Amino acid sequence: MVRAQDRKFVSSDPEKCIGCCVCEYACSMTNENTFNPTKSRIRALRLGPLNNLAVTCRHCEDPACVAACPREALTQEEDTGIITVDEEACDGCAWCISACPFGAMMMHPEKKVAFTCNSCKDQEDGPQCVKWCPEEALTFVTAQQLAQKSRISAVRNLFQEAKEKKAESK
Amino acid sequence: MFAYGGKILRVNLTTGKVSTEPLSEKLAKDYIGGIGLGIKLLMDNSKPGTDPFDPDNPIIYLTGPLTGTLGPTGGNSYAVVSKSPATGGVANAEAHGFFGPDLKRAGYDAVIITGKAPKLSYLWIDDDKVEIRNAEHLQHKTVNETDHMIREELDDFYIRVSAIGEAGERLCRFAAIINDEFRAIGRAGMGAIMGSKNLKAVAARGTHDVNVADMDGFREFIKMIYERMKGPATKKYKTLGTPENVLVLNSLYALATRNFTNSQFEGAQKVSGEWLNEHYVKKIVGCATCGMRCDHIAVVPEGPYKGATSRLEFECLWSMGPLCGIDRLDAIIEAMRITNEYGMDGISTGVVVAFAMDCYEHGTITKEQTDGIDLSFGNAEALIAIIHKIGKREGWLGNALAEGSARAAEIIGGDAPKYACHIKGLELPGYDLRTLKTAALGFSVSFRGACHLRNGAYSPDVKGKVNRFKIEKGRGKMIVPDGHIYNVIDSLIVCKFSRGTYYDGLKDLANYYTLATGIPMTAEELDKDGERIENLARLFNIREGKGTREYDTLPWKIKNAPVPEDGPAKGAVVSDEEFQVGLDDYYEARGWTMEGVPTVEKLNELGLGEYASIVKGGKA
């Protein structure tokens, strides 16, 4: 039994991500056996050359998409946190898409049903977007690990700044 | 057909008629895609002697067989081909970024655009639905504004736009077409062809699948290329970037300065790649589906141009910096930013300004004619002021310079033609041809005019493989094979920065092609394709009266203004004698007559027999 806090999801580091969309192509290649970003479960966004981020499902606790579904087509896997879509039950009403604050729930362009990241659970080496990302901007992590990472870099920066200030004042 | 879209789209802007036809496998195999297919379609879809700005001159958008796949750099590309308003011959350019894949997913290997829209319009390609839409509200908008406004009105952030700015609308003969903020169909003035057709932009949204013939083999192959891209073959582009060339060329007496007056720049350090990266580069980003990172995004942190943001590569840094005698990177970044906004080729823009400065220094242009701008070499404010004038075609001089240096020199008169540094009407890129003489030969025979990307002839010079101060017999033959490879690269449309990752050269590229398309291809066949494309481009130029020996020339200064710096380069010029030796050698190696015309036998060998009437008698 995996604890909820141990669930992993794909996270993108805004410092490293350059919006190159390699993740989108790797995703559609893996999950759809074709090249087509509109069938990717992760989408990269470039708001400007300096503002890039790839976004996909964060396997939220008590997920809004599941709650919003009027046909009970969406369920969350207990162990992994992955949102699964019952493609028979889903009628493409898009309530889940309205509910997701990250735009990580999407409409499949051909099947006309909701789809989102499945963490490449059938792949031995995990999410393929993470493997292909040339910038190592994507990681498959738990929320705890993310918080640790941020904490460590924040504290490191603080010490660095303090050191520099000290050096300047000398 | 795998990997190809399989369709050619025709749009007539005069009548509004839109139609499609299939792409044959023969065309695909013989011309690959990109510029190869483009030059073939240009030849067959235009009448001899058509003025570049005539509505009948087609402008052709192309994708490559790899476009839309995860193939690094090949996946993200497109090309444009037309008849150049700068040279009167073939215009070709390629751009990467994000636009190409959408055009491919919409299903098209080529879009042949003819006619002239009755009012400013843009072309909206939404998969199979093609619409000519009103663009009057986009008049004189910058490239970036146009991009944003089109995506907003079509209400989809992921639509990709390839657009012109004000310079294209005003028929500046070195206007560019720009996609994704700073990726340019830069050279040879195709932005002006768009302007002449009242075509502000092409917007594309493609949602169809792109499938390759052998997915497993393709995946393994590209994984290998992505791995190689992490290695030494692309290190330069990921670290200092192409501006690394500044100090390298400076040390070789090959950093043309003050309009090819000097071959070294005393301010080189301050405009070096090292300085740029330390003081201005904020982030290095890249295109879709690429494992390299080359877009050095520079931001000015302080001073009059604070906040100015632009991508900066060596060529434009050189043309707006050393060539104008300017050592201020903040001003160069601002100059590059506005050049992109007006939608102009950054190389030509800088070279044209340097030409004007040379005229001004020699008294050929007066201060009255510049509307009071002090166009002395080294004046950074003047650089920016004159770029604004060119972009808007403002004043007598701005209007003249927007014609490109060859025509501007005629308008200015006097000694001005001596200071105009162009070949066939296209401005020189950033290599001092007096001290890089293989490059001098290579640039002179390039079918799109002065160009470092048609045969890479600067490479043996810079790498020290030859005596770069002399053109000897054998030098012409030396540049032939790379000419073929470069044509193949631009037809597959892989990025030239990636060329070092194909360790086995054409063999790797042939394998890449076959895995994607399923069409058998060998290295030899690919080389033949490269040669066919070269000959066909030459034929087009001959047909247009611009392709024979007399057009393979060098600028006056390269032949007549000796390098003044003490040292190994002192006194260097390209003499007519050595240059003619080089041309003879090149034509011989190509199987052309001494007039520079392909023979009928050569054409038959390449499957170009149908064009024999163009060369009958050995002369055009």
C-alpha cells in the first residue's frame, strides 16, 4: 500500500524548461505510437523566450476532475494517484477539463473522451517525457521531494547571498 | 506515404481559389523536400522573366520529410523558396522553431502561393480548411504583434504564425519572414514577396498524425542523435554560441571591420561571445524537438536600451557591430530587436548600414541626405536611427537603403558602388573574404548570392586545412561535395548546427530518411540529389539571365582594398587572376562549361534533360 504522500507525478522546473516540446512528442510516440502533440498528455507552454513550463497531471489529492465528472467515468488509482478514464462511460462533456486548474485534463482529438497523464505505467523505466527531456527539466517526484528540493536550493541561496554580502562589506 | 504529408496546396490570392494535389514519390525521392522540392516547384510554376514582385511570381512554403517528428532539428523546420527581389535568382531560406510542424500536421509538403490579394490578408491553414482572411487591422504591426493578434482572434494559443513586419509590407528588398519571435526566413528578401502579394502572414494549425515507416528503428536512431547532441559536436552552440566566432575570426584577420576596411576590430573583446554571455545572456533556449540549445537570449540590464531583449547570433552581431565599427553590445541587442520587429534580414541590415557609413565617411552621402544623422563608423545611436528609417522607408536615404546595397549604390551614385559589399545583389555575411579565399570562391558561386550556408567554404580556411591567403587549382573541386551536403541538409531541413552529429555524413542522413519515409535511399543517391538541386538552381538563375560566369563575382572592396593591418594578412586582396583560376576549377569539377553553364550531358546524367533548352549551345 503506497501512502498518498508517496505518489509521484511529472514536475517541470521553470528554471530549466525551455518549452521545446520534446516531452509532447515523446509522449505521443509512447502512448499513441505516432507524432502528434495534440495527443500528448503533457503540454509545453512558451509565454515568451524566458517563460517556459511543461504541464501535466499532478495526481492531486481529492482531485477536482474526478469530483466534477457527472458520469463517474473518472477514478483515481489508490496506489499511484493516476486518474483513469472509463472511455465507455465518458461522453466528452468536459466538466473535468473545466475543473482542472492546470489544464492537465484534455480532450482526446480522435476519441473525443477525456485523457490525461498515466505516468507511463506500462513502461519499465517510467515516464518517457522525463527520459527524453534534453534539459533534465522534468522529474518524476513526490510532493515531499519537490518541497525538499525547493527548500535546499532556497537555503543554499540564502547562505550564498549572506556570504557575498559579507565579502562585499569587507 | 510515410513521413511526408503527401499533399501540395495551391492558393491563388487574386481569385481566392484553393486546391490540392498529391506529391508523387518520384518528386519526393529526387528532391527530398524543403529547398530541393521548392526549387523544382519554382522552376515548373513560374514563367521566365517574371518580376519578383509580379503576382505571378510564386512564393512556396515547404516542410521536410522529418518535419513534425521527434527528429532533432529536422522535426521543427520549414523552408520558403521564391524568386529573389534582391538577386533576381533563386531565393531560399529555412527556419526552425515551432511553425513548421503545424504546417506538416495540417498535411502539406508544399504550399504554392501565387497572385495578389485585393487587400492586406493572411492565410489561415487549419488542417484541411484553408481561408484567406482580412489583415487590414494588422497593417504595419510588428512580427510579434501580428503573431499575438492572430492567435488571439483565432482563439488558440498553439496556432503558429509566420509573418512579415512593416519592412515586408513596404517591399524592403531584404525583408524577412519571421516565426516564433526570432526565427527567420531571413535571406534574399522573401518578406518583400509576401508584401507584394498583400500577404501579411501564414497561420497554421495541424492536428493530423505524422507517422514514420519504421517507428522502432526511427526511435533508436534519433535517440542516438539526441545523445550525440549532448557531446562535443554541438558544444559551441550550447556554450558561447556562434558569437564565439568574434575572437576566433579576429585572431585570423578575418573579422571584417568598418565595411571591409579593416580585418581586425579593436573593440572585438567588448562584442565577443565571452562578453555577451557574461553580461547579457539571460537564458539559452531552443526550438521544438531539438537536443541542442543555441538561442542565446540577451537582455540589456541598464542604460538607454534597458530591457531590450533579443536572440543574438554571430552574423548579426558582426554586421551591426564590427562591420559598423560599433563596440556597444547594448545597442547591438536593441538594433537586433528592432530589426526583428520590422522583419528584416539582420545580416543584410547591418551590411547595408555599414555601406551607408562608408559612403558617409567618404563624403558620398552628405549629412543633409541622412536627415542630420551622423553616420560615422562607430556611432551606435546612428545605427538604430537609420534602421528605423529603413524599416519605415523614411526619407530619401531610408528609402534608398531599403532597396539593398546594390540598388542603393546606383541611387546614391558617385563612388557608392565601390562600397557596396554584395554578390549578385545579396549582402556578404561575416567573413573577410580577402583573408579567407576559399570562402571567397564559395560565396561567389552560391546560387542565392553571397552566402556562407550554400557550401560552407569558410570551413577549410578557418580550420587551417588550406593556405587561406591564396586560391589555387583544386580549391574549386574542394567545395563541391559540401555544396551537395548543404543542399541535402536544407531539403531534409535539418539544422546546420546539427551537421556534426551525423558522424557518417550522408550515410547517416540517408538512413534517417529511409527510417522516416520507407523510401530506400543510399548515401550516393542523396549526394546525387544534392547535385541535382545545385544544377537545377543554377538552371533557374541561367533562365532568369543571372546564372552565368559574369555573375559569379566579388565585391569591389574584396578585390581592391588591401588589408591595412600589419601581420600575415597585410595587403591581402583577392586578385582577378587567382579568382578566375578558382572559377575555372569549380566549373570543371561540376561538369559545367567555362561559362558556368551545365552541359546537356550533365543534365541528362542528373535526370534534368527536360530543361536542356535552357542551356542549348552552352550559353544561356
